Amino acid sequence: MAAVGLVLPMAEEGESHFPPTPGDFWQPMFAIPGTDYYFTRPMALLAIATVTLMVWLWLTTRQAAVVPSKGQWLTEQVYNFARNGIARDMIGSRDFMRFVPFLFAMFTFILLNNLFGIIPPFQNPTMARIGFPIGLTAIVYVVYHWVGIKHKGGLGAYLGSLLPSGLPGWIKPFILFLELITFFITRPLTLALRLFGNMFAGHMLLVVFIVGGWYMFKTFEPGLMAVAIPAWVLGGALTVFEGLIQFLQAYVFTLLAASYIGGALADEH
């Protein structure tokens, strides 16, 4: 609550940023010289998350021991969760190991960027900007299709594997059309929008209660100031709930990515 000024850009004299709008989430930091593009705050958070994870993994694994330190133990727990709870369960014990580094990196990267939405002084979930979920989805999209094409022995065999066996010939073109829409449009679309929508809506909700409480409090009208207190209390409770949602969305995204890879490797449709 103390970092209200960091949640939204500061309002000029006579302006109000409440209620919040999607435009308030556009937070450029500086223009990239010679271009019409900007380096934005979510880009900075993405870079911070990348460096943080690199440093954390290096510090906790550079002197790995049989009896782990607290840092090594925590890293191992997260790794084992991604390895056993996601990769092995969704891909299968035969093929899962080669995808564990990818899924572990995906899970930790999304989770930290999501948690930035409730960690001061960041308080801005990177994945609330649609471009970042789209970028991650594009990586998953390329990986699972490439794995499927390689496993099936070519693009034609891969597309043919989308059809369940035993279908009458006349219905195959219709089923293939639906499967192509599912595999090449619906899956990536829903994967990106699910992550973006949850992070954007959750952050917007926190802003409404916390910043809204601040606007009511600074009116110095007793009635509105009294309402501001329960608004902040509810905002605090929602912050805890949002932390759970942020974890679940990182888990669901990675779980679905593993599921798609597992489906691409399956011998049967």
C-alpha cells in the first residue's frame, strides 16, 4: 500500500488516474534512439527477472553438495516439482528428461515475472502485457510442432497423426480441419490469453482497491476515509489470493506446454 505511486504513473495537477484504464499500464521509460520504439517498465522487469534467476541458480548450484544448503534445497524442490509434477506426468517416463530444462526454465521465469505483481517496489506483473505471453507461447508453439514433426518423420505424417484411426473417409476432411484449427490456432491463442487475462485482471483489481482507497482517504472526508480502511484490508487479502493465482498460472502454462509436447510425442492420437 505504501507503493501506490509505483502502481500507476503519477497524476499531474488536476488529473486523476482512477478508475484505472488499460492505458495506465503503458509505462515507457525512455525512447530507443533513432527509432519510434520505447524501452518500457515491463521490459525492465523482464530483464531483472532474467538476471535474478541466473544469479540465483548460479549461487545455489555452484557448490552443490549431498547435504544441500537452504538455497540449494529450495532450488532442488522447484526443479523436482517441474521434473516430476509437470514433465514426467505429462510427457511420460520415456521421453520427459530432455524437456525438463526447458519446462523448468519456463515455469520459474513465468512465476517470478507474475510475482512481480505483488512484490514491492515492482508491483507490476510482466505478463500483464500481451506481447510477453505471446512471445512465450510462440516458443512453446515452435517446440511442440517441431518435436511432433521430427517424431512422426515429416510434416505429412505429423498432420496425418492428428486424425483418430477408424474414421469413415467422408468425415476425415472435416475432422482434419477442426484439428488444424485446434492445434495451430486455438491452442496458442488460449495459452497466451489465459496467462495475460489473469495477470491483467488481477493487477487491475488490486489497483482498484488499493489506489481507490488512497483516493478516498486523501479527500479527508470522514465518511470516505472510513471506507478507505476496509478497501485496503480487502486489497491486502486480494494480494495474498493474487499470489496463489500467479503461481497457478505459471503452473498451468507450463503444464499445458508439457501436455502439448507429450501429445506430439504420442504414438497414437
